[in-house]
Amino acid sequence: MSHQVFDPVRILGTTPDAAARLLEGRRVTPGEVEALAAIYYDWRAHLRDPHSYWVTVGQAARILRLSPVVVKQLVDSGRLPHVRHESGVSLMRRHDIEDRARHLHSA
């Protein structure tokens, strides 16, 4: 499993100034930042970003080399960890999906 550095700006997918406003200058945990991302993350702006923190079902399908239907089934069954964005879109941590892809394709 890869080691990830806690970077609220990357998790929120925004500028440092916007992240500071959202976090109100408080010390926060990764879970708190991810909860804010489920509201404020602009996933549409990151659909072509190969380094985004979050990926959608379609992006995860490409990384995993599976169909979007299969990835959606994995998400819906709880076999792929995700957060539900306020828009209804399932977001998965890119590093989790990339780790799973390495595992799938090394077997």
C-alpha cells in the first residue's frame, strides 16, 4: 500500500486560499477534510487530472481496467470504499484504486 501525505488542498481539489477559508484556519483530521470534500470537491474539474485525490466510477473503471458497470456494482456492494458527494456521485480515493489495480494485475 502506498503512503499518502495529508494535503488538505489536494483532498479538497481547490486552491490553498479556498481550502483555508473552508477549514476556517482550524487544525483538522483527514476525515474532516474528506467530509468537506464530499460537499465542496468539484469533481467535474478533475475528470482529466491524473493526480487528483478523488476519482469517479468512470475514472476508477479505466484505472482498474473494468467496466463502469462492474465498478458501480463493487461500490454499491461496499467492496470499494467510497464517499458519496452531495451531487450523488461516488468518489473513491485514487491511491486506493491504484493500489487495488496493482494488486489485481500482479496476480
